[in-house]
Amino acid sequence: MTLARLVKRNILIYARNRANVFFSLLSMLIIIGLMAIFLGDMNTDNVVNLLQEYGGVRDTAQDRANAEQLVLLWTLAGIIVVNSVTITMSMVGFMVEDEDQHRLSGFYVSPVNRAVFVMGYILAAIIMGFIICLLTLAIGDLYVWLTGGSLMTMAELGRILLLILLNVFMSASMVFFIANFVHSTSAFSGLSTIIGTLVGFLSAIYLPMGMLPSNIQNALKCLPLLHGSSLMRDALTKEALLTTFNNCPKELADGYREYMGITISWGSHTVSSQYKVIFLLISGIIFIIVSALIQRKRNTVVR
């Protein structure tokens, strides 16, 4: 019961604070703005030019319509991954706020196990992150349908929901680990701004993977964010890719997938979806274990 009350308390604090909601969604709004003003047309033009140059005789109008749907779904995948980080970071920030306001000390000297309080923050972050990402998916899928695309099938929806949960779990674990090293609300606010800005680059959303230098690409491939983005992009764009690159050489579609970060390669080997899932799960578990060790050793006293 104590855990359920803590989770409910953290969720209600987030939902009631409009500023928290706005700033946790700010990175998503920036991505939408960039895509609407500049990056969306650029990515669409790149696809159309690629098809016209290497795809043989094509219907330009149909190619552009297909390319717009593909880029839209690719962008939606990125927005979901960004939300999984920014929403959970905002939720975990309540732990820092409680410490800054000396409430955490009171929690920790109570007869309740310290792990219950830790899980209260993490579970609230996962639940709220999943809800916001689910709403983002629903709005995005409706927009795709209204612009001429097709709604997801139940099988596709089931797979994407599992991937959202996986991304949110890893993100919540990661930001909770980071929050252990911050002890004031002002410092955490600045850190949230930095991470909210960087997440778009770290998951190769602002710039596709193919536009980045090879050493930067290799560094990003070591981070779980890129693998989470890759899984989400693959799930959301699979059918759109088949439609867009219909009657094109397989090498053309494969090259585009790698350029846009839909697939990840090490040398001549393509990283499998199973490996990405395992990498995300292990990363999340490691973040939680290390965070638990830090919390266990933290000397928190009532002030």
C-alpha cells in the first residue's frame, strides 16, 4: 500500500503542475517545429531524389506521397523515444526536489524500507512515461491516417507497445541513475535542459546517422538510446519502407535504413533486433543495480 501511495503521489504532483508537463514535452515540440519548418522537407526530398536517381522509372507524385508518410513515421518514432527520456526525467526530478526540500530525509528515517521509496519514484516515472508515449503514438497514428496513411494493425500495435515499455524502462532507469548525483532542484533543472537538448542528437533524430562523422556514429552505437530509437523506427516504418522502395534494388532500401538509423551496423554486420532488446534490458537493469547501491550507501539524515 505504501508503494502504491508513493506512486500515486508522484504522478499527481506531475499532472497538477502545468509547467512540469510543458517543459518535459519541450524537446518533442522542438522536434515537431524543426520537422515542420526544415528537416521534414529535407528528408522527404532526399528520399524522392534517391528514388528518382536509382529506382528506375517512377511516379514522382506518388513517390513524394510515400516519402512523406515514411518521414512522418520515422519522426514519430523519434518523438516517442525523446518523450520516454524527458517525461521520466521530469518524474525522477521529484526525488531531487524532495531531497532539496528535506522531505527525503524524513522518508528514509521512517520504518518503511528505503527500497520502497526508490521504487515509488521509478514506477511512477515508468507509468507516466508510458502513458505520455502511448498518447503520442495514438495522436501520431491518427495524423498518419488523416494524411493518407493506414492505421496500425493489432499485431503492429502490440509490438510497438512492448517497445515503448522497454524504452521507458531503460530511460527511467538511466535518468534515476543520473539523478543520484544531483542534490538540488536548480542543478537538476539545468541538467534536464541539457539532456532534453542532447537526447535528439544522441538518438540521431536531429541529424540522421549517415550525416554524422564515423567516430561519432561509433560512439552513439555504444549508447542504449540509439538502439531504442532503431527498434522503434524499424517497427513504425516497416510497411512504409516496403511501399516507398517498391520495385527498387534491395541495396537501395538497405542503404537508406542504415543512413537513417533504422538499422545499426558494426562493420559488415547488422545488429539484430534481439541484440538491441537484450542491450536495452541489461542497460536498464545495470542502471537500477548501481542506483540501488548508491542509495544504500547514501547517508541521509533529518535536518
